[in-house]
Amino acid sequence: MRVSQAYGATDTGRRRRHNEDAYVCDPPLFAIADGMGGAQAGEVASGLAASALTEGGGGGGERRVGELIQEANRRVHERASTDAATSGMGTTMTVALVEPDGSVRFGHVGDSRAYLLRDARLEQLTDDHTLVAELVRRGELSPSDAEVHPQRSVITRALGTDPDVDVDTFAVAGQAGDVFLLCSDGLSSMVAGETIERILEQHRSDLQTAGKALIHAANRGGGEDNITAVLFELADGVPAVLPPPAEPDEKTREQAVAPDDEDTLHPEDGVRLPPTADTMIVPAQALHPEPVSGEPAGPTQAVPQAGVGRRLLALLVIVVLIAVIVVLVWWGLAR
């Protein structure tokens, strides 16, 4: 059994300033980490965790996957304990390691997920380590209520918060044609499972297209968090060295551009940017990322100048106000 194709991509989303997700797409090793913490500490945490995997050497088995995640936890916790700027940071982590016999070993902490598409059916392989997921497992909360619960983002387990972390490990016997997806909650919380299943089945022969379509769907659904997807497919045959996954192009990187975490304009919105006081030249793609029916595509588009008239009107208003004040003062003195 071998990995026949693989693809990984990450996107900031529509409401975040920074991307705190990190991923590994290095067959036979795949992983995703979703960082959390003040300032850019989440980005530091996920980056440290991902680098621990790539520097962890060879080996296999569930024990090896657990050791890799424990080492990632140690690095994040050590940094958070010694650097005040990153105190309290942490990250989720979901790891998949494809063995030569076709089995896939998983390690999991947090609410980033692993899915399997087999025979046109999508199955969630991991259990979320969140407060609402635990309440659902206990029967104290329905799945539909969990989707809108105000504390649905509260995770109960993460890397970096303690010296040791409890890691869920398990194995899946792979079959030819299996497609696996690792994703952050920025994807799974924005796109319904049925839609993920449909997209993967529609594009299973081209995982790069599938990954871009999933990110696009998450952004269309709101893009409230960073979005990351790692995909790989199994096939019969001897493991071979795959070319490195292509970097996401600029159309896939649907980055947020706002200076804060509030709602922002986004290429998906198709909204024209407002004019400023002075004439400016704006790339036409910034106004319409995709050609609009009936309008010719062009390299740039000018926004008309509108500042001079406004300045003259403001000056006239000031002069009138001064005149009124002078008349009122003179009238008062005359009495």
C-alpha cells in the first residue's frame, strides 16, 4: 500500500489577522496543529509542534505517534514556561502515519479532526476533546444543541498546557482508494459533513482541487477561523517518493485584510472598495476577484477624485459660522 497523492493548504479565513494553524504534509507523515494564545503565541505553539514532528526521525506504530506528540507537547510547554510573551499558549494536534502495510496510525489531542472517505461515505475518525463534545457523549446535550452552544469552542485537552498530555492513539486498516482528511475546526465548524463528503467524492481524483474547494466552502460559510486541510489517498503498490505538494496559489489564499478580528470585506463578497479623498489606482482584481458578467477584465481601475469639492464646502461652512458668531457678539455688546 502506498500514498498515491497528497495535498495540504492553510488559509487565514475572513475574520482573523494571523494564521495560527500549521500542518505537515510529508508522506508518510501528515499532521495538523491549531494554535491558541494571546498575540501571536498560537502561531508559535503550532509551529513548534509541527517542527517537532518533522525533526522526530523515523519509526512507526502507535507508540511512535504518541512519542512524537509528547515531544511536541514538551517543546510547547517548555517555551510557554520560559517566555512570558507566550505564557499560556497551546495547540491541538492530529497526526497520521501511513505504515508500509497500509495501516494508518493516528494520534489526536484537541478538536482538529481526522476523516475517512471510503466507498463514497465520510466517517469522522477522531473524537473532539471539547466541553460540548463531552456533554454529548454523556447524553447531557444533543448534537444539534452542541452546534450552537456558546461554549462549543472550549477545548478540554491541548498540547503545551501541562508537562504531559493524554494522547488518543488508534489505527485504521487502509484500503486502496481511501481518502483521509485532517482539518482544523475552522473547516469542520464552517462546512457540514455532508458537504465535505460531496466535495471529496467529486474531486477524489485530484486532491489539490478538493483541498481548495474545501477551503473555499469554509470561507463561503463565514470563514470565522483559520482554515487548514491536509488530504492523502492510498493505493495499491510499493511506497514511492511523491513530489512535494504544490503551494496554494493566491486564489486559494483568501487572506483577511482587516486590522482587527471583526467582520471584513473579502473577495467572496464581491463588494467594491469605497473611494478615498484623493484619486487612487486600485487593481481591478481587488474590486472584482473574478470577472463580472458584462464587464471587461482590465489590469487596473481608477476611482474618481472627489476631495476638492468637499474641502471647499467645509471651508464655506466654517466662514459662515464665524460670521454668525461675530454678529451675535456685536449684538450682545450693543445691548
